[in-house]
Amino acid sequence: MQKNGRYGLEHAYTRNATASKMFYYLLQVAHIIAQLVERGSLFRKAQ
């Protein structure tokens, strides 16, 4: 869902493999956080 979803995953346009991997990993983290927020479990535990 990430590629065609609201995150607009595209090529990172870098020659640095580490930067490209970090971009992808950060996108994964953002996706997980968004799922937790949408389902409410992230805020329920914080209260």
C-alpha cells in the first residue's frame, strides 16, 4: 500500500546506497506510526 498509497514512494535519486536504504527505512517507520495513529492504539496507550 505504501507505493500507491499516500506516501508517494518513489526512487530516492541518490548514488549513496546507505542514504537510499535509510530513506526506505524511515518511510517504513512513518507508515507504522500512521497505522498506529489511525487505529487509535498509539494514543490509547499514551493516556
